[in-house]
Amino acid sequence: MNGDMTLQINGRTASEIADSLRSLVERGALRPGDALPSVRALAETLGVNRNTVVAAYRQLTQAGVVVTRGRGGTLVADRSPVALEGFAADSVLRDIATGNPDPTLIPDPTRALAAVTGRPVLYGEPVIDPALEEWAREWMLEDLDAARMRLTITSGAGDAVERLLAQALTRDDAVALEDPCFLTSIHTIRVGGYRPVPVAVDDEGMTVEGLRAALAQGVRAVICTPRAQNPSGASLSARRAHDLRAVLAEHPYVLVIEDDHFSMLSQQHFHSVIGPAQRRWARIRSVSKFLGPDMCLAVTASDPQTADGLAMRLTPGTTWVSHLLQRLALALVTDPGVGDAIRRAGEHYARQNAAFAARLDARGIPASPGDGLNLWVALPVPARAVSEQLMRRGWLARSGDEFSLGADASSLRLRLTVHDLSDDDADLLADDIAAAVRAAGGRTRMAEVG
């Protein structure tokens, strides 16, 4: 921020100074990422006590207008929208960036709907349907202390994460996020006004060194995906989970959120980062990947204190999840035929992703399938350049920097959703990716050998 801008800030009280700065932001004189004057400099310019400027900045921070970065100063908050999952609107291109499950593999709820109506549910009744609670308790229990586990129902995993953070954190608290990161998590952290601290992810999931560094920076919550991490497809190994639990055991009151979003579809073993020493924890499993995104329902298992905080935000009078939806979800997941279909769907995603990774490898672009709905493909050139070349060939792909919190390596990645392509279309796309890499100035392994 230049000196001229400092002269435009006025006021004698904290509220007057905050209003002056807010006006500069609203007029566009201050833009996202611009640095505000230091507390000392602004106090001297305005002739006020430093504590007055500190209080003004605190008001702006609480309102989400600015963010503090410690020694990095106070910056105007970035309120630009985060890219989200789903089909691209108004595109004539073949969309391979959706992150969606295959609609043909989502179970048809028609038959189950007729059996779940039952009696009406009235104000004041339990938030969670008793029958669903009984089933979900077994589903969520793995490695948790049954005596301390409490269950809550939310409108999907994103809703659960948002409510969990809101009941435990305040604006500008630091949250450890995987890097690259799930788009919804980035959006939730930004809207909530929290400070993201990136933790690198490798083939075994969240790294121990990255988590230790984030905890040293004072994070108050950690969000970890134990398997099918989006976008990388990484899953925690038993060894990595053990090492992460050991690090977290030194910080028992940090809220650990485990988002097992792929659960029933995953082809990998589940390894938890929640150890017996952890006092604040939550495990989330939603049904959206296997029963469909419109089934906005997730089960959260958590410690009693966290569950109490969630209960205050999910009251029987206003904000509970529809019991009709809860009963429908239960009817589907307990249907043996639906269970078989979910298992076949999980095998289909794994098979299709592995087949496409093999196609890329045959064309000189090494790729490993990971777990989940997507492929995370490493490129020898920036992914944006490759995605632009793919657009010219009729494909809409997603570059890795949209998922990045600062990892330069993500700019050399494409995230692809290819599990619904026919063999002919998959061959064509693999050819086009290889051609796009070369057109962007890169060399495939085959070209190097040639």
C-alpha cells in the first residue's frame, strides 16, 4: 500500500478507521491481496493510540474484510469465488472435469421411496432417525471409543465441515489443509474467514513433516482425507496413519476432522488418524458418491464436546436433516441389491481409471490411478497450457492449480474425470492429451525415446 493511500484513511476511533478502510475496499481503491499499513505507521499518521488501530483491524478481520498473516501483515481478503465441482455451464466441449459419479451407477430410489413415508415427524423430535442411528453406529465405529462416540446427521460432508469449524474456531484461526486440496474445503475455509495452512500430500496421503510444520504454526483444526483424497487419489498407508497419529497425540485439543467421503466405494483399506489421545475429533462419511449428490446426507461421529457444539447448530425445531431423506438413505444402504451395486460401482471406477492410466502410460505420459472418481496426471509442462490445447480438440479439463494452496507441483497436473468414457473416446482423449503436451512444448517419454 503506497503513502497516498495511507493519507486517504481517516478516523479517530476504531469504528471510524474501520469504516474508512471498508469504504476504500468497497470502492475498489483497495483490492484483494493489498497490504494495509502497519499498526505503528497508521497510528502515527492518524495521531491515535496503536491499540485504536489494532481494534479497527480486529473489527475488519471479524467482518471478513481483511485477513492477518502474522509477520506477513494485514491484507485485504480475497472474496473471489472458488472453483467448484460439477458440470461446466454453457460449454459445448466434452466435460472431463466434473468430479461427478456416473449417474448410471447411482441406485434408483423409486422402490425404496414407497416404503419410507411412515408417520410425520414433528418439531422437537430427535434430529437423527433412530433406525438410521442404530445402523450408522456400526458403520462409523472403526477404531473409535464407542463410549465417547456421538452421532450427528448433516446435509452432506461440506455442511458437516463448515459446522464443525464454526463451533470450534473463530475468524482468522489457522486450519491445516491438504495441498492439493478438495475444492469445497478451500471454499469453506475462505468463506469462514479461517487461515489455511497447507500440508503437502504424497502417494501415502498427508505428509508427517507437513503436519508437524502446520501444528508448529498453531493450527486449531486439521482436515484429513484418509482415502481417495481429492484431487490426488492418495490413500493413507497403515504406516503413514500411525505416524500421523503419533504427531497429533502431542496436540490432543486440536480438532481433527477425518473426511472419508469415498467410504463404501473405496478400494483401499481405511486407516484412521484419530488416536486414543485425541480429545477433539470428528469422522465424516457422506452418501453422495454412491447414492448421488442430491442425497444431501452425511453422518458425523465425534467426541461428546464436539457433538454438543454440533447439536446447538442442528436443532429439532429448524435445521435438522429431513427424516424422509434419512429413512430413504437407510432403506438403500441396507438393501442387499443396492449394496452389491455399490460394490460393483467402486470396482468400475477403479477399473476405468486404471485402464485410462495405462493408456496414458502407453503414450509416454506416466500415470498412476490412485483411488476415487478422478485421475491426477503429472505433466512435463504447465497444465493450463495443455488444457488450452485440449479445448481446441473439444475437451474441457481441469488444471491442478485450481486445487493448490501454494504447491508449485500442482500447476503441472491435470485432474480428469474419465470413468464414464467409452473405449473409443478414452483412446481419443489419451491421443489428444499426448498431442496437447507436445503442442505445449513438452516431450512425452515416447518422443524422447524416438
